[in-house]
Amino acid sequence: MANPQGPQGNHDPAGSTQMFRAFVDEGPQGRQTRQQPAAPAGPRIGLIVGIVVVVAVVAAVAWLAMK
């Protein structure tokens, strides 16, 4: 990578113009592959069901203790 040039032929010592063009040309598909996939709904639903079951058990034990 010898002497990157800017759009008007100006010397760009950092090569930032070339890096920016590569970023723009990459498009949204390239950036999307680097993101982590969305978490599946299965574990989240299981957590909610588990919390509901625990609350129901605690409520049943409290109701039996007060009886």
C-alpha cells in the first residue's frame, strides 16, 4: 500500500480515504454479519414461565400458611 491518494490526487498519509471507501462499498450486508444474531425466544419464554411458576408456588405456600 504505497502512498494512498485522495479524490483530488492529494497525498493521504493515513490512508483514511481508502479505508472510508472500503467501508462505504461494504454495504449493510457486510456490517450485519458482524453483529450477533438475535437471541432465540425459547430461553426467554422458559424464564418467564419459570418466574410465573415460582410466584404461584410462593403464593400457594403463603395461602396455606395463613389458613
